[in-house]
Amino acid sequence: MKMSNEKETAVLVSVLTGKDENASEALNELEALAKTAGAEVVYSTIQRRERIDPATLIGSGKAMELSKIVRETMAKTVIFNNDISIGQQVRLSSILDAKVIDRTALILDIFAQHAQTKEGKIQVELAQLSYLLPRVRGRGIELSRLGGGIGTRGPGETKLEEDRRRIRVRMKKLQRDLNKMESVRSTQRKKRQKAGIPSACLAGYTNSGKSTLLNKLTGSNVLVENKLFSTLDSKTRHIFLPSGKTIVVSDTVGFITKLPPQLVTAFHSTLEVIREADILLHVVDASPKYEIIEERIDSVKDVLQSLGAGEISSLLFFNKIDISEQQTIEYLKRKYPEGIFISAITGENFGKVVQSINDKLGEHAFLSSTASNVSKSVTRF
Ligand SMILES: Nc1nc2c(ncn2[C@@H]2O[C@H](COP(=O)(O)OP(=O)(O)OP(=O)(O)O)[C@@H](O)[C@H]2O)c(=O)[nH]1
Ligand SMILES: [Mg+2]
């Protein structure tokens, strides 16, 4: 992976049409993504339009204004919060005289930088290639004019010049490799199921504190960072419940609003751990404004639904209460009476975490090997 110490300067643009409400939040999140990818944001702007301009998203007049800003700030890259077609990308980069990428390419770039394991790297490359495939025209690739840096890095970097056919062949090979790894994992899972060990999986918006919670629960040290998408691989740890039973808890990749579909498809095997879980531990960052919290809860639920995990029994943890506004907590308590309010940093209400997992699994009879002693294991607490 190429990483220079000099930060890539970027201008951020979010084009909003009529119905979009949370304009500044959309831009804040784009900024967090850009910084995570290693960019230095030198300017950001929201463009409101009746509808997206098919040629340049923002219209040619606005594009000219933006090109002036790019020149003045000497930005290398312009990042749009919207999806961009290859035609729009080529047109915009020629008007703006800068590299132009969209939100999906930015997220793919972060994944490429954070992928650690062989499986993670293969999944990222697969997602990048499926993003690239419709953008390759004829035999060449127009993206080659973009140069290096954000949106062009990753395990697939050296293959950027390949034509469609070769990309497809490569994708098939990667998929075969993944299938092999998946079958090893599924054998391990079956063994665990046979041994009657219940499983819980952490799920939630990126940066909500899933890995911090896992560490606190298990005394392990999974990577925790104030960056988006720190965790890309599933990590599984054991914990002991008050009943004396052991369960496994898995940490996995976080979600985001408009999670690129290429990633959901490519990360099928990583996300399998969510689908296969007996219960889900939905971790929510309770520190932003309540409207944002609600939106994120809904986006996580949408992704879970699209993964086929919408029906799995879940617990809702509102994390980071050490830095949330009291008013927000009161509001959330009314709106989500089932919520459990915790801090994975200070350990506040931690007893409730283990107890609620214990009770939830008890409700579903996962804690007992036979249905007849369910009531015994539940009344013990
Ligand atoms: N103040 C406060 N910060 C927290 C708490 N829990 C986590 N954090 C911080 O939130 C940031 C993200 O934590 P992670 O545990 O990496 O979050 P994650 O959900 O695993 O994130 P991804 O793997 O990127 O999806 C880190 O800077 C943590 O220190 C908490 O209870 N209170
Ligand atoms: Mg994490």
C-alpha cells in the first residue's frame, strides 16, 4: 500500500435535492470519512438543487465556481457525497482540473487501507472491482487519468489497467478463494453449534463503540480507534455469563448510511457472523443529536434487514453516555424503553450488559441444552 506522509488536500461537495433534511450532518460524516481516509479537508460546500444535473450533478455554472475554489485552495481531490457515473466523473474532473471521486470510492478506499487479513483484503478487492467494472469502457480505463491516492489504492491497485474481461476473471477467482475460506469457517461454526455454545454478535453504526465494548466484556484488546471502519474482520471472543455458561461474542464491520452495495455483497462471509448469531447486540453512539441517533438506528436496521438478519432477537445498547447530553438520554429512554444505557469507557451500567445478554439468551432457551431446564436457568438470576 502506498502511503505518503503528505496529506491529500480535498474539497467536499454534497448535492442535496428537495427532500434531504440533515444537510450539515451529511457533510460532517463525509468529512469524518475523508479524514479517516487521510485527506486534509480544505473546503466543503452544500449545493441544493431541484434535481441532480445529469451532466455534472451541480450544473455547469456551479462547476465553474467550484473550479475556482479548487484552484484557490490548490485541492488535489474533490469528493462528492453522491454517487457519480463515469461520464459525470470524467466531465467534472476536466472542468475542476482535479481528481473527482464519490462517497462509495471514498468508503472503499478506507476499507482498502484498513483490511488486515487475507480474507478482508480479498473482499475489499472484490468490492473495488465490482465498483470499477461498469466504469471500464472498451479496452482501456478512463480512471487511469486520476493518478494515485484516495479512491485508487488498495489490494486491487496494480490491476487498474485491466480490461473488463480480465476483471471478471479476477473476480471469479477471488470469489472462489472466499468460498473456500467460508467453508472452513462454517465447519468451525457447526462445531460450536453442536457443542451448544450460544453466539452473540455486536452490530451497529461505525464508530459506535462495538470493539470497545467487546474489549471491556472480554478483557481483550481488539483495535479501537476514533476512525470510521476500524474493524473490518470478525473477531470472536468467549465470555462467561453469571449462569456459568460460556457464550461467544463476535465483533464485526460497522455500518453507515448508504453503505455501498458492492461492500455488502463482497463482505458476505464476514457479515455471515451476524446472520448466524443467536442474538444481536446493537450498539448505538448516544452522543450526537437525537435526530442523528434515530437516523443511524434506522440505517442499521435497514442493513440488518437487507442481510436477512432483521428477525434476529436483539438488545439495544446506548453507548457513550459519559459524553451524551442528559436531555438526549431522557428522550431516548422514552422513545426506546428497551434501551440499556452504558459507557464502554467508564464501565457505567456494565452489570446490566452481561445480565441482559444472559436474560435474552435465557428467554430463547439457548442457555440450556434441553427445553425442560429453561425455567431453572432463568430463575437462577
Ligand atoms: N466517551 C466515550 N467514548 C467511547 C465509548 N466507547 C467507545 N468510545 C470511543 O469511540 C471510538 C470508536 O470506538 P470503537 O470501539 O473503535 O468503535 P467501533 O464501533 O468498533 O467502530 P468501527 O470498528 O470503526 O465500526 C473510540 O475513540 C473509542 O474510544 C464510551 O463509552 N465513551
Ligand atoms: Mg470496531
